[in-house]
Amino acid sequence: MKSAYSCDYYWVESLVNSYIHEWRQAKFDAVIAIARGGLTPGVMASTALSLPMHALSYSRSTRQVSWFTRDTPRLGTRVLLVEDIAGRGTTLVDSVNFLRDQGFDTSIFTLAWDEESRIRPDYGFQIPAGSRAWFPWERESITDASGDTNNMPDQPEYEYASWAIDLDGILLPDVPEEHYLRDLQDALLTRDALEPNASLPNRNLHDLPIVTGRPEQDRARTQAWLDRHGFGGELIMRNEAKYSAAQTPLHKADAIVQRRFTHFIESDAIQALEIANRVKVARIIWWNGSRAMAVYAHEAHELIAKEAAGANL
């Protein structure tokens, strides 16, 4: 099973910007995006190059390419064709043929490609082996449910989302950390006897996968509590040989990527920020017991640099 490789808007803009100088030297006359996936990088490229942007529309069922925009480039000009991914399908191949058959001198930029791509683009990023590109405008396409549609979904994209939840603080109250430090066995017994929280996120939680920072050695007692209260989702616990207790956010982030969860509900605000910083495309939601708040995070590198400089004074 391939893991998700997060390509958020910041990543997309950075990749586009890395080619701007080279593209200016190439003297393109226009940018052509393939709707929908190519529109966001297409706008970024055309704006940075001060070039007109046009777009193509593609029907997967008929393999028909047509103009998405009313205005079209002058025939025979040099164009940059933009798409989000060079995949195993026919979208990019048919679009390139459509343009070249009309005499356009066409170069290809895709945000991502891999060894299974039908076309290796002139510009773009090769996704690491064992990974799949994960874009915010097609967040749910990374899931197995979406993949099973063969790019022919018969429901809205959000219906193919894949949710997972934290355990302590979501399904049951958190036991204070000092209780564990004072008397571990008593804290575990107290936790085992807890009832589910009275206030829960407004979703059917009984079959959702659970990603918890509890160590693998607690699996039996954790599973017993879940079974007793009717929660039957997959239980993903922390491997102590790989992640320390302090690395719980990393454990959760890796689980989200490896199992391609599109949404994750976390009870700890600091962990929610750490996870959001590591998994850029997933929807990370902090649940404080009564409210759900979407969390987005990027490291403020300029502040980190100043702190390091200050430490050397």
C-alpha cells in the first residue's frame, strides 16, 4: 500500500517558483492548464511569467479533449502545458496530442510524476518510490474508496474521505499525567474503569480507526475497553521501539500518511499543531471536549534562526 506524499499549496508554489527563471528563458507564449488539477499551478505559473493562461477540459469516459476557456492561444505558438500529475491514465497523453496536432510547440510541467507515469514531463518532481502525490484540491483521491472508482466517482469527493481519531481525550477523559507518574498501576486501573465521554465529536465514531499514543504493550487492556463500549475501529498503537512517548505526534503523523487518512481528530492542541506541521494536506482537527477547530501549521524558520543566533551571544 502506497503512503501519501503531502503536496500542499506552499510546496506547490515553491516547486513552480523553482522553474520560473528557466521558463522565462524558454520564451513561452502562453500557459495552458488541464482543468481541474492543473488550474492552481497554472495560475501560479502564468502570473509569475506574466503570460495569458488558457485551459483544457478532459472527459475520461470519452477521452475527449476540448477548450475549457473561451480564449485560446494563437495556433503554432510555444506553450507550457500544466497538470498536477503525470499518471497511468490518459488525460495528459490525450491533452498533449490534442495540442501538438494543432501545431502548438508544447512543453509539459506536472507537479508530480513517478515510474508508472505514461509520460515523463519536461519539468516536475519525481515522487519517491512507494508514495503517491497528495494534493489539497483532490484530498480524498488518496483513499482506497476513491481509488476503487477508477477515476469515475459517482458521489461527491467528500464522500470518499477517510477519518481517524485520537483515543484519550476523545472517546474517554484524559487521566492527568501526574497520576501516571505517582502510581502507574493505579492510573491504568482508573483509566480502564472510565466511561466514554458524554460529549463526543458529531460523527459516527464506532467504526473509525483509532491512532493512539498508548504503547503497544497496552493493547490488550485498551482493546478490552473499546470492545466493552462498542468501538470497533482499527486500533493503531505506538511502537515503543520506533517512537518514544515524546515522539507521539510523529507516530500519529506517520500513521496518517501511511494509511492515507484524510481527516484526523486530535484532543491535544500541541500534538494537533505538530501533526498538522508534518502532514500538510490532511485535515487536522483539534477537539477540546466541546468544539472542533481546524488546525494548520508551518514552522516559522526565521524565528528559529533568530533564536539560534541569540543563543550564541
